[in-house]
Amino acid sequence: MTARSAATGGRPPRRFGSDNQAGTHPAVLAALTAANADHADGYGADPATAELADVIARHFGPGALGVPVFSGTGANLVALGALTDRWRPILCASSAHIATAEGGGPEQVTGAKLIGLSTADGKLTPAAIAAALAEPPSVHRSPPGVVSLTQPTELGTVYTPAELAAVVAVAHEGGARVHLDGARLANAAVGLGTGLAAASLDADVDVVVLGGTKNGLAFGEVLVTRDPGIAASLVRARKGLGQLGSKLRFLSAQLVALYGGDLWSTLAATANERARALAAGLAALPGVTVLQPIEANLVLARVPSPAAAELLRERYAVQLVGDAHRLVCSWDTTTADVDALLAELAATA
């Protein structure tokens, strides 16, 4: 057994490339097994999906409606397809997942152009949105119809409730709806010390993607809105885009296991805590620069040597964002995993 594997109980250290690399939480696996016990009606006419509706109402208010889908990209495509006129562009941060990591899907599905706005930290500002919306429409230009936000951003920063409300207000004043990609919304809410609604829908967001895959599910997210008309559009778009599961209970049961109690916050808190520990350890290494405070479960850092960069890329699957490495902690990242990475990086100095 190597010293590296001994530090993690005999297994290879876990990767830090994405929280998608983590496995499925045992409670979620148990929920899948329970959902598999007998027959149930399809397409959402099952007890688990009915229970999920109650869970969504508890988190987001009695008027909130949830629409479960298979994946984060699928959730974004359904939401944007329901919100967007094909002739009106979508504003987003240039670093947003819909702009950098969804294979052109948003533009292919919606027919709407994505306009990426430069940001200092991944967060759109009221001034930037106002400027983009203020350009007068003409025969040569269509006004943007949607502003897409990410909470937390792909750079790990989190909108406070006040910041989010200010951005949404400017978007609505300019005639645009607001989509919020919350693939890691649990991490943002835990970082803020709020509930899920306060970190998203309470700011008058039109549709939020409430993530699950990055926080312990095998697969699945749920779209949430308080607008019945938008909810009806989401339901239609979900079917047309192939995101309606015939055995929907297996999606819903996982989401109930995660959000029906405190599991979502427990898992997100673990990931956030490990990210803070990782950032502190990185900052103590010679030449390493941590670029921003840790507000969720992502760490953005510059490493000093090609050997350190190669280690992160080859052994830990860490990706570059600009000239910095983005390290992501997961619900199952342990202190031993963090310590093993820090020790290996220290050895490259």
C-alpha cells in the first residue's frame, strides 16, 4: 500500500475535477430500491412524485410547482425553451455553464442566441444587465428575452439574496425573464446560511433549476417556479425535449430522499467545509494563490509549477478556468482526501 493510498484508507484519493465524479449517497440508493418494490403508474402519477410536490411546496412556498427532469443540461434546455422566444437572445455570464459546457444545446433547442457578458467573478451585475437591455431594438436587433444566472457561479461565487434581487429587478424592468441554474443551489444556500428559496426563488426568479446530481443523486434535477403559466410551459417542454421519465418515480424518489429532510444541507455543508479546508491548505503552500473567498464548494487557485499543474490534471482531473485551476469538493470528499492532495502538491515544490 502506498503512502498516498494509506492516507485514504487504502483507496486512491478521490478526484477534485467535479462533484459529478462523486457516487450516489446510500440514502438515495435506498430510496431507489424502495421505489422498485412494486408497480406504479407512469409519467408522474405515482406516490413519490406526489410526495415530491409536497417537498417542493415546503421549501419554496405553497404556490411552487416542481417539474423533475433527468439532467442539469436537460433542465436548462427545458427552462430556456419554456421561457424564450426564438427571436430574442439570452443574456448570461461568459463563464456560464450554458455558454461553455452544454455543446451548443441551448442555442440548438431554443433557436435563441446566447450573449455572454464579461464578469469579474462570474456574477452578473445590475449595471451590466441594464446596459445590455437598454440598447434600443431595431429591425436589425432583437431585445434579449431571458437573463440566465448561475447560483453559485461556475467560479464558485454566490449571489447574496440582495444581489440576486437587484439583478432580477433590473432584468424584469427591461422586459426579460430570469432563469437560474442552481445545479449547486444547496451549496449556495448553505454558504449563505439560508433556505433554498431565499437563495433563489424569493428574489422573484421565474424558474430555478434545483440540482441533485452534484449533491448525492445518481441522476435528476427539478425545475421550480411559482408561475402556473410557466409551469404549464415547462411540462410541455419537458415532454418535447425527452426529459419526461415514464418511470418518473425513480427521479422523484431520489429528490424526496435528498430534499425531504436535512440530507441536502448536510451533504452540501460537508462539501463546502472541505473546500474551505482545501483553500486554507493551498494558500499555505509556497507560490500557490487562492483567488477568492470560498462561498460554496469550489476553489479557484493558481499553482506555481508545471509539475503541480500536471499532478492536478493527471491524478486529480482538475480543469483549468482561464489561467487558474478549479478544484471542486463533493459530498463524499474526506479530510484525508484533502490532506492527500495537499501533501502531493507540497512534494512538487
